[in-house]
Amino acid sequence: MGEIPDQEIFRTVLESLHIGICLENRDRKIIFWNDGAERISGYRRHEVVGHSCRDTVLVECNDATCVLCSATTCPFHQSLYDGKPREARIQVRHRDGHRIPLRISVIPIRDTHGAVAGLAVSFDEQRYASERERRQHGLGVHGCLDKITGVPNHSFTQFHLRENLAGFLEYHLPFGIMRIRVDKLEQFRATYGREAADAILRVVAQTMQNSLRPNDFLGRWEEDEFVAILVNCSAGGLTKAVDRIGRVAHYAGIQWWGDHLSVTVSIGHAAAQAEDTIELLLARALHSLEHLAAKRMAAGAEGGGAAKS
């Protein structure tokens, strides 16, 4: 049986793997970044190698806060500390600005003395993200997608609302909706131009979509608004989802001519009720959204500045 003559073949294999592979030293500087990592994150090797993970692509955040802010929850910090492998599900910011859900494995690398010298990190997109992309490709073929954001357009969103409401009224299948408005979009467009505004809308749409469950739905509703439909969702579950999506919004942004641009969103919600029509359901969600906007405006006036979402 022949032997492999050169260890460079191992590097070549690692570089060409479809999954992302990242090697970090003890200081968490990236020393290796393969083809899969480029594909998943959008970052090229020259943009990350030699840089700290904390400053580049692996600035990861869970549903509550940045996991790097807590040594008790950060899988990287824990593995460096105790030398044990870890697995986790996190979301990171793609180079284009939106967040993507990842499954990661963190393996400590030890030196000849047995001390932890760095980390090997493998990561891949969660399966439902790619399945959603395949579904939406089919919708695109039939003209059901919004051209700017890539999510289902207004007409298809109306159809989906009718379908879910019919299921609720006939079979009592619970669902709720969120109206997600991009704050001050016209002002953003006037300041930075239409291309920047379209880019930030795409980032918001992809971030929100990646933060929903696989069977949930997100569509474009108005110029500055999206509608999310959460299936099999109680009123309590809907409230928790609104809180989670609101936190996610803080991480949506784009790089534009050297500047980092971001927006906030306001979210109104409503759970389906007996005798509902689409108009009534949307109106309750809009009332919830406007109530939130009024509270934020009042809080900003009292504090002398704008309130964060």
C-alpha cells in the first residue's frame, strides 16, 4: 500500500473542503481559512488571515447577546480554557451584512507539551437555510419573488396570509404575524442613495429570514415593510419571537464606501383570532407597530436621543 509522500496534500485537502475550516492561534488570530470558509462567509483568505476573529467574520452572536461577551457561554473561550471540544449553533455576520446560522465544532490544538496552542474550527450552514434557498429558487422561476430583496413579493405574501388564515378558521391551526418596518428608510435613501437603500433592505430581509424557523415565512409588504408569518405559534411564542427578532436587527448592516451603515426596525405583531379577516389581522399588527413607535419616540424625547430597537 502506497504512502502519502508529502504532508502538503493534507493542506490541499483541507483547503478544498466544502465545509468551512478555520485555524486560530492562542491569541485567536486566524492562521488558516479554506475554500469552504470563503464560500459560507463571503470573506476571502487575504481579508481574514492574520486578523483576530473578534475583529472579523467570527464575531458571533446568539439570540440574547454576543457570546464573546460571556466567558461562561463562549465555546471558543471555554475550549481554550479547559481543552475540551465544543459544538454550538450560532449566527455570524456574512460579508454582505446579513446574519447566517451556523453549526460549529471547536477542537483544541495541543503542542508537544500537551498545552492548548490554538483551535481548529469547522462550520457549515444549518440545513434549513439551504432548503429555504431551494424553495425560493422555485418561487423565483414563477415570478413570486421581490426583485430587490429576494424574498416573496407582496402578492405571494397575500396568498400565504389567506392560506394560513383559512387553515386557522377551519382547523384551528394557530399562527401569528409580524409587521417589520425599516425605520426612516426614506431618510436613509435620501442620505446614501437608492443603491445603498436597496442593499440595506436585502440585508434586513436575509437577516430576518435566517432568524425565523424553517417553516415560517417572510415576505415584502410595503416599500419599507416586511410581513413574517409564524406557523403553529401561540401568542406567547409570538411575543418571544418579536423580542428575538428585535435583538437580531442590531447586527444588520452594510459596508458602503468605507462606512458601516445600519438601520433599526420596528415590529408590530398579532396572533390570529376567531372571526379574523386578513384586514383585521394586519390592522392589529399595524396598531402594535405604531404603538411601539410612539413609545420609542417618547423615550427618545425624554432621554434626549433616539431609542434603540
